[in-house]
Amino acid sequence: MQMSFAALAAASSLALTACGQPGPSGGSAADSSVQRFAVTLQGEDIGYMQIEVSREGPDTTRVTEETVWDLVLMGTSRHVVMDLDATADTTLDLRRLDFHLTDGTSEISSSTVRDGQNLVTTIHSAGRDIATSSAVEGGFLPAVADLACARLSWEDGQVRRFPSFDPATGTVSEAVVTSLGEEPSDLLGDTVQATHLRLALMGTTTDIWVWNGQIVRELDGGLSMEMTRVPPGQGGDVTSTRDLYQVFAVSSTPVSDPRRPGTRRFELGGDIDWSAFQLDYPPVQSAEGNVVTVTTGVPSDIQPFPPVVPDSSFQRWLALEPMVQSDDPLIVKAADSVTAGSADSWDAACAICRFVDVAVENTPTVSLPSSVEVLQSRRGDCNEHTVLFVALARAVGLPARMCAGIVYLDGAFGYHAWPLVWVGQWVPMDPTFGQLVADPTHVILAEGDLESQYVITSVMGRLRVTELPVQTE
């Protein structure tokens, strides 16, 4: 188990977020064509990020980025490399973008081409090409946020709203950028009057300091991740010692016998806007404000197999998604084989859970998993287990959805992903833990694909959990 990759992807949006139409910029003592940053997480060095800008003709600009992180996940070291190569016009208006991510054990890449107001993204994973498209509202979509924001002219208190493209998921969202005024900032040993911007996107907040077309510094306060400008030649090996699971562990009161089924009640505290969250998932989880009650157990209402789905509202939990390739021949063949001879839908769901638990080696990863890739590689963490379970379930007609939230493990709550499956009623299962019924310390904070899970990053570093007595009638 590990924190959802959505958290790291959101953190990397420091450099991948679209901000707006750039304006003219002045010269500077520092080189604006090569901008290099040291990246720290809660004060510890974890890697570097570098942006390079070059002209490739009278009306063409090329932007490349490389982000290298060395992380420890559940005691396992991971060398994470993210590359971005974009072509734009001289104002940084996006034309084409290629993205690649690997952590040494798995990799994924995508290619995006802009056609007017439409972005066509092809995600490459496990020898498959997954095509998606997104509409762009407005005429300008920058290839890289930081440079676009740095080239804008800002007035104190000014607010701008712009489309933002995430190459990792191929989706477009709205970014809101607010100018907080000018502040003296250090840029490679010089003091400059940098403009302090605050970027709100997909539940995350990032502070960015910019000056004369350059990025000076960036800070995600929730994640305690910071990017600070360093000379282009600075490098060297970075060795992280702090495990991300401990870094992002959630403060909580002790929970006794956390694996027992039944009902538990928790108060979710912290400086968090809970209106941005959906916390009701009947019959598994109910909420009154920021107090949630989780009830899990073996289902009493069980459908035959394949199930008779009651109405069209369930179709979204049977549908294909870019990373949930439930119609792929390999997925269909595996799902049919695993569930052959099932007595009913609950029996089929249990067979899928057992298969994923045994077939997928628990290995911490930093990746964007697709179901076909997981079926072939047979390794991964909670995200990989969940995406494969959901694809196999949907392939045989069982409505299933991906959940992300927190779970109690080793004396603390940590971020986790697991599936809900409908067998006549919704039941949480956890193939990562080998639980046919997920225990009631599984608190859902979001459901859906990785884009939907970004909202969880807004609670990181802020969330506190207190177990409350279960109310009785």
C-alpha cells in the first residue's frame, strides 16, 4: 500500500498546469532558457526538475521538462523520472505534447495533439494505445503553466481562470490563479521583486513566485513539497531516507482491532473544505458533515451471476475507461476463467478478489496503472490491485468502482485505494489486503479515476481522524 499516485501527480502539476496568455517579459541576470530546481519534501531533498525553452523556427517554441525523484515507498527505493516534450507557438499556446513516466518497474507514456478546441490524447501502456479526447474552453492553452504565469503581467489581487491540461490523464480542468502582490525573493543569489501567485487546481493549492519570465520558487503547502531555483549545472545523486508512507501518515486516535468487520464512526478534522468532498456512499458509508459512519459486512442481498442490473444509472460502473480496459481480450479471458462456475454474483466477486490478491505481487510503485499492464506485469500496489479488480469485474457484468481514501494500518491512517463492487448491494473489497470484505477503517474520500482522486491531495498534511462511539438506535 502507498499514497495514491494522484498525490504525486498533483504535486508534479507545479510544472504541468496551464495558467494563461503570456505577455512580454524583460531580461534577467539568470538564464531563463534553462531553469533548474531542487525539489524537497518536508525539508528533505528528493530530486531535481529542469525546464528548457528553445526556438525552432519563427513561430515555434519547444519546451522540455525532466523531473527526477528518488523516493522511498514502504521501505523500497524508487527512481522516478517524468519527461515532457511540448511544441507551442511563440506565446506557448499548445500544439503537441509528449509525456513519459517510469519508476524503474513500470512505465506509461502519452502523446497529445491539439486540433482547434479539441485535444486528442493517446495513452501508451502495455503495448496498447488508449485514445481519449478533451474539449478546451477558450482560445489559449499553454503548454507549461509556470512559464505562462511567469510571462504574464499581474496586478495585486488580480484573479484569472484558465483551462489546465494534465498530460498524465488526458483531461482538462479549470485553474484559478490569484496574485498576492510582490515580495523580495532570492534568485540564484540575487534579490528580486517576485510576484507571488496562488494556483488552485483540482483541490490542490500551489504558491508560485515569478519574475521577468522566470520561475523563482514553488511551494505546495499541503504536501510540504518545494521547488527552489538552483544553477543549471547543479546535480548529483539524491538519497531519500524518509518513507513516504510515514511522511503522509494521518494523525489519529488509536483504533483497536482495526480489521474486525462491523461499524465504526470517525470525525475527520483539520483545516479542510469538506464541501469539496462527497462522503456519502450508501450503504457502506454515511456522513453528517465531517463525521462518517462506515459499515461493512458480507452482503445479504445477492444477485445471481451474471447479475440483473436494476437501472441505467449503473452503466457508468460497467463502462470502459482509459485505464480500465474491461473489453480487452486479455481482461475478458481472465475474467471469464476466474469466475467460471460461480454460484452467484458474490461468489464471482470473491473469486476475482482472491485472484487479484494472489496474482499481483505487492510492490510499491509510482505510476499510472492500466488494467492490461497490471494483468501482464503482475505487480503493483493498491492502485494496481484496484484497477485490475474493477476491470475484471466489469468484464463479467459486475458494476464496480474505484475508491480512494484512508485506512488504518500499523498504528496510523494512510492513503489507500480499493474497489466497491455491486452484487445486489454495494460491498467494499480489498484485494491488496486480501480482504473479501474491507474492514470499516476504510474511509472513502473520493471515487472514480485518478482525475477524481486529485481532491485527496487537499487533505494531505492537514487531516486528523478521531474515532467516535458508534451511535445506537
